[in-house]
Amino acid sequence: LQLRAHPIERRTHMLSHQRGMTVTKTLWEGEAEQRCQSFSYGRAELRGLLLEGASLLLLRVLACRQAVPPGLIFLAIDTEGHLCTSSY
């Protein structure tokens, strides 16, 4: 059985604006036409949002302090572009 290469490329673009944020997810699978999905979130929905870079920095600070405060939960964006919670 021989399988051909089937490249997959995913991109997530986040645009912050006055009303909140728009997340656009684009997926290319092999030679198929690209698929795009967009999600918009208002400023009130994004209160407490911790993006990926800030999350990595927070993890480093917590590791240096060797302590995690109980109940440390933040709002995050999952791999599908939807809002979710992230707990430490």
C-alpha cells in the first residue's frame, strides 16, 4: 500500500478592531479548494482573553515561582477559532 503525500496547511488570522475581534481560519488540504471560516467576538466576550504568546510567558513565570494559584482560569481561543477556557 502506497500513500501519496497529502499536505495540509492551516492559518488563523486574528484582527482586533473597535467592536472586538474577528478570527478567520483558513484550511488547505492537498489540491482541494481552500476552506475559510470567520468568527466575530465583541469586546465584552473577550474580557480576560489570554492569547498564545501571553500564555507561554505566564507559564514561564509560574515555573520560575514554582507555584500556581488555585483556580487560575483564563479565556482562550481553541484550534478551531472558538472561545474556550484554559486552566493551569
